[in-house]
Amino acid sequence: MGDCWMERIIGSISALKNGPVGARIQGRMGGFRAAGAGSAEDLFSELCFCILTANYSAEGGMRIQKEIGDGFIALDLDALSRRLKALGYRFPNARAGYIASNRAHIPFLKDAISLEKAPFERREWLVENIMGFGYKEASHFLRNIGQSDFAIVDFHIVDLLVRHGMIRKPKTRSLNRKAYLEVEAKLGEIAKRAGLSQGELDLYLWYMETGKILK
């Protein structure tokens, strides 16, 4: 079942790549690369977006990121928590705490994720040092600043792979490091055969599931 599904998914992606969806996805990837050339403060804003979207929606995270702007850096902890709550965010206190604590890394952020470092070294640094980041959030952040070496493995992707016999159903929705890397390896097979990076594959899979191209 898994092999048949992989062939179908690759065929579907190939058809999309040559049409308007493929052009939109390439445009979005170009935007990610441009974001990666921004200031440390710009990168921190995207880091905060990825913290906010965990167990939330991308659309909601984008709306809040736009509303708060430089408040991710300028607002004190209480003010940031109140602002998140006023904007209807589900976890205002915990995520405001993560963001406030992570401000200490702003001066070192660009160097820590420099392309001079190996891809896995960059992601491991984020997982080990950024509060609120696991492998999914770190991968999401790196993709959104143009570094698309990694898969963004959330429960939607896991359910998709389970449904088509690519992987066994995990015991919990929260994947440990070993389980995450195993799922990522499966996605890597699909990406390689489709001629895509893992970051691009994520956009195609999301489009095929939802009809949307977000970030």
C-alpha cells in the first residue's frame, strides 16, 4: 500500500509542479529565502511565529505576528501575555514566557543558524536552546527562513503517512527524537523521488490536504 501511495503522491506532485500551484510554491520558497537575509530581529519575529503555531493554526499565528510586530521584543512579559490574550491566543502566559526568555538569544541567532554550520547542527542548537522548540518547530523555523533541509512533522503529516501504510501509528502524538527522525526519513524518500527539498514537500502535501499554501 505504501509504495503504491508513494507513486500516486509523486505523480500528483509532478502535475502540480508544472502548473500555477508549483509557481506559487516556488514564489513562497523565494520569500522564505528573502526572510533569511533579514536582521536578527526579523529572524526572531519568525521564530516567535513558529512558537505560536505549535498546537495552534498557521493562519492564527500569522495574524498575531502581524498584530504584535516589534512587540515580540519591546513588550515586557506581562504586557506581551495580555496582548496575546486580547488577540484570542490559546496559551498566552506560557508562550509569552517562552518568547521573553528567548530574547537573550537574539544577538547570537544569526551565527547559530549560519549556513556555514552543518544543517543538523543548526537544528540541534535550536532544539537545545530555544524554549518552546522541538524538532517540528525548529524545522518549521529553518524552512521559513529559507533553509529547507528538514521535514515539518506534525500530526496531520503523521496521520497521512499512517493512513497510506508508510509508517506505523505512533503511540503518542508527541514524537520523541527517534520517532521524529524515522518519520522524517520516510518523507525524505518521497522528497528525493519527487525532486524536492523536504521544506517544499511540506507545502505540496499541505496544499493537497487543505488547498492552502501558507508558511
